[in-house]
Amino acid sequence: MSLPVARARGALLASVLAWAAGACDEGTAPPPASEFELPGTYHGPVVAATGVASLDADLTLTVQQDDGTVAGTYSISGRLVYEGAVAEISGDGTFTGTVGSGAEPVLEIRVRTPLCESYEGVFAGRFIPADGRLILGGAVDIFEGGCTVLVRFDIVMTLHQETPQDV
């Protein structure tokens, strides 16, 4: 099976295996106010491989924060190789989530995409305030038309906060 380029465009989405301990469950009390400021833009690579596919992409998260709640947008673009076929891919969407407190607080975000309205992925990890890093784990799903997952990449990624000199 080869991957048509047209189907790959806009089809990169985030899903998850929540791996960070202490991630919030639905129905729990609102998180406490954080002792630091998370808002900003974060960038980083998403590089992964399976037996039949490889992914080399760039991810950008723009984060807003209100106490222990976060929200924002994501965009991802790059190159997918699937069973020998190469495709340029891109996608974007929104997320909401929570951030805990402490020296390296737990962060959980729930990702939505306009390409598959019933889909919700979750990334979980930690924020490292000392150097502005987000370390997130989960799975990146590549969709083939509609909401059908073509391939899943289990990943851990490190995103770095954009600073004024980066702009």
C-alpha cells in the first residue's frame, strides 16, 4: 500500500499514551495555580520510525495559561516515508489541558483537530522552567482519509521555548 501525497497533507495529528505520573483525570478538582509562567511558543523536532514508516517533522505549540489551565494551538509539518512512498505532510489544531505546580510540574494537553472531529489525543509530560523545555510523551498518528489511522509513532519529544532573540 502506498501513501498518496494528497491524503497525507493535513493528516498529521497527535494522540497519546499518557506516560507522565500524576496526569489529571476527568472529573477531578481544578488544578492549583502554578508558581511559574508557561505561556509562550515552543518548537521542536518530531522524529520517529516504525518497521514500515519514518517521520521527520517540526512541531510548534503556542501556549496560553490561566492559573493551572492551559490552552493554545499546534502546528506540525514535515516528511513521512511510508512503504517507500514519500509525502510532505502538515496539520494544525487546538489543545486544552492542565499544568501542576512544583519545580518541574506535570503537564497534560488534549489535542483536537478539524480533520477528525471525534478525535481527541492526549500528551503528557513535564515543564522544565529552568531552561524553558516541555518534555511530552505520547503517540503521533498519521491518518489516511477521515479518522482512519494509517500508522502510529510512539514518541517522547523535547520542545524549547522561543525567546525574544529567536524571533
